Amino acid sequence: MIVLEAGNDLGAFTAGLEKLAEHCVVGTRVVVLGRSNDVMLFRTLLRYGVSDYVPTLDNARPIVEAIARLLEDPNLAKLGRVIASIGAGGGAGSSIVAHNVAWCLAETFADDVALIDLDFAFGSADLDFNEEAPQSVAAAIEQRDRIDDQLLEQFYARRGDHLCLFTAPAGLDTDADLDPAAFDGLMNVIRRAMPFVVIDLPNRWAGWTRHILKSADEIIVTARPTLASLRNTKSLGEVLNAGRVADAPVRLVLNGIGGYGKSEIPAKDFEAAVAMKNAVRIGYDTSLFGDAGTKGQVVAEASKNHKISAQFRALAIAVSGRQVLEKAASRNTLGFMRLFKRG
């Protein structure tokens, strides 16, 4: 693979491409970086066989994504996409968000989704779905060395055709301290088996939670529109985004809007203060969530046509990565034309 930076003189640059082609083997891939977001320039480069054009030199993320797509081995099984959910304080509703997103991913894409409840002491996935796995996720982590794709089914409960629930232990006798290396061993098996993995994290800032957040493809932080939650959200965003140069920035779910009276911070002010532009706003509706809970369902299942359910579906699509990958794939199919047909 060759990465080139285009100058202002397109004629000189394309002439250079012709000369470069004489020294490259068949199948060599070329990514061109430039500053002009010009569709005609892009089409010209495609005619010369350039694999991809990235119209930016200031943002590393699209450059890394373009290179990663071209280096991807189609013969290798794709690992599941990891979405981690955590609250900016207790009672923020991050578990509700995680469970609804997991349900929406399964229903929208008709692909297997693993929902992993890592709140060993007070996990609620079993209650929200009225299902309990044959063995807890803690037991799965302990037995990670012997688990393969077949044995994995012993550790989750299916809800519907595609949602696989790894539920927390039913009790307080399990140590809440998790060895990150041990969890990674289980995750390797799960990610090979399932296209999506949603991790419901407890509101606990520890080494293992930081490890999981750091390795996640997407992070959702759920906050309440209060001053304490704003402070915590801002801290989380600054720490987590600092390590996500080539990954999607942290996504904010502002939950319970309209339910905190005079102490409530307006949503637009909250979002401006934490510098998160991709926020999802969930209104305060105790009856909606309460009715779903009594049925052993999440809101997105119990009230599919409700506005809040639509917001959860939109969030699930946003974190899925599917739209981005599909657009990229359609564009990349145009890239192998002339330049590197010579040997």
C-alpha cells in the first residue's frame, strides 16, 4: 500500500501517478490525501486507479479508516462490534439505554447481538427481559479457557431470534473486581460468534471498566440533566475522547428530560457545556418505562411506535457502524481500474 499527498497541480500529480505505476506490482493499493473536497477530482483519481481519496490532512480518523478498509482481509472472520454503555452517576439509566440499544440492533439488522451485563451485584438485564441465562456471565469468565462457539450457548439466554443475554449473577456473593485479561478471553470468543456486543457497565470507575471503555468501538454515556451529572459527563468525555483519536467520539444520552424541576439544566446548555454534539434526548416518562418493565420488556419492544423507541432505534443504527461501512464499500468498489494493472 502507498499513501500519497496530492499537491495543487493536478496535471503534475497524475503524471507522477503514471510514472509510479511503472514500478508497482499488480494489486498495489494507493490512498491519496488532499485538501480539496471536489467530486471531479475524486473521479479523475478513480480513473487512474487510485483506491481511495481522503479530502483532509487535519483529521487522522478518516485517514486511518481508509487505510484499515483497504488492509482488511476478506478471508478473515469479522469480529463483532463492541458498544459500551456507562452512566455519569448512579441512576442515570445507562442499563435501560444499553438494553434498548441491544434489542434494536437485533431487530433492525437481524443479526446476533450479545448483551453482557457486567453489574455483578445489581444487574438488571434478567429483569428487563424476564430471562435468565443458564449460567451467569461471571461463570463464563471463570471458564473462558474451555469455552468455544458450541459451549458458549450454555452461558446465555436467547430473547427473540437474535438477542443473546449474558446475565449477571443473582446475588451478592460474586467479587465485583474483574481481571481485564480474563474478560478479554471471553470477549474473543463472543466477538467471533456475534456481529454486535453491547456491554452494560456498572457506574464504577475502576481499572477494568477503563480497559473495556478504551477498547470499545463505541461508547455511550447516559446522564441526567443535573449539575452533578454535567460535571461527571464532562470529566468522562474529556478522559475517554482523549484516547479516541481514530474512533467515534463518546455519544451522550441525556435521560429524564423534564423530570427534575427547577434543578434541571436545559438540554442545549448541558450539551454545550460538555461539548458533545451527537446527543440523544430522552424525555421523562415513568409510565412508559414502568409499563414495559411490568411486561418484562424494554420500551423499544413494548411500545415500538413511541417517539422514545424511535430514538433508541436511531441510536442503535448510529453505533452499529453499518451505514458507514456500506457507503465505504460502495465507493471502494470503483477504485481498482488502471493504475496497477502493470507488472
